[in-house]
Amino acid sequence: MADTILIPFELPDADPIAPVLVSDLASLDIVLLGHYNVPEQTPVEVAADQFGDAAQAELEALAEPFREAGASVRTRMEFGKARQRAIEQVAVEEGCVAELDPAPTDGIERILVPLPDVPEFTLLPEFISVLSEDSTQKVTLFHVVEGDEDPEQGEQILTETRSGLIENGVDASFLDTLLVAGTSHDEEILNAAADYDAVVMYEPEPKRRDRVFGTLADRIATETGDPVIVVQRDY
């Protein structure tokens, strides 16, 4: 069974997924989440009764390009006031191992892969590979050395991850590495992402409460225009 990826949409009037992403992701098991943001003073049940049919029809229309591409797709509709909570809940219930934060794109030539502080590559290769099948020319493994971290440890993380990805089928000719020193992990990733067409990254460690799942990905997608895939860490 293919790994499952969650693609959340904010309804109504959500933008469709770019055709190149539909094609790239069609080999995965796809869950489309339609989240309808309910105004603070409106009961959720009232909004669901009033807008449910139209919202479901919109979600099905967003799913149709994936179905036409031969993908396995299922949809979930959630009405509420807490989008991030809905994303996290559906991801758990549907067994999703990654989330796409979509953005418009015509092609993906350069992919940035920020790495955490240990080499991990159980889930990462598939999500790099699905984005790099056609026009990709470069995949950069990126690590930020922070605080007291030894730069040699950072280099080791990059080297071991590169070797692991190659063993898992990622084309070695595409892979390069980049190590930077900085005081802000998120800002360094944002700065680097501006030079790339897409980002594949691990979800933040649970202990980092200021980096709730998807938050940094949202910033990357918003500030750089890059689609972002956030992958579960390999525990």
C-alpha cells in the first residue's frame, strides 16, 4: 500500500492543486480534507446544515483531477473554528504519514530538504522521489547548525542521510548538501527556500510547541510560493 498524504483545503473557494503536483502525487494514497471555517458566532451544526452540500461538492471537484490521474482518493469534510486541530485529527484517523501544503507551480526543478539533528530516511525517500520524477535537476539536503552543535556532526547528518537516500533509490546525481550556521532554524530554512521550487521536510519535534505541525510549512508556502511536503519523523 502506498504511503498516505493529507492535502487540506480551506473552504469555500479553495484553489485547485497544480496539475504537476496532481501528476507527481498520483502514486500515493491521498486524503483530501475540506475544512470549512465557521465564524465565531455561528454554531457548527448550523453551518454544516446550511453549507454542507455545496462544500462537499467543491471538495469532490478538487478530488476529480486526482481520480482522473488514477490516484486512490478519499475525502473528509470538517466544519469548525480550529483548522490546525482538524488537520492533526484527520491525519491520525486516516493514517497519513505526510501533509502537503500546496502552492501554485508549473514545475519543480529544485527541491530543498531541511534535515533535523539526526540522520533519518525511512519515509523521506518516497516523498522526494514523487516530486523529482520529471523536471527536477537538484535536490539539496540542508542542515542548520545551531547553538553548541558541532559543525562536524552537521556534516555527518548530511553525509549519512545522502547515503541512506541513495540506498533507497534516490538518484545520486541529483543530490547535493548544504550546511549553514545560524541562530534561527526557521529563518534559515525560509531564506534558503526562496531559491527553490519545493520543500520536503520533517515535521518538527513534539517538544517544540512553537512549531506546531504545519506552521513553518505554511510560512514557507506563503512567503516563498513553494509547495511543501511535511513528513512524519522516523521514530
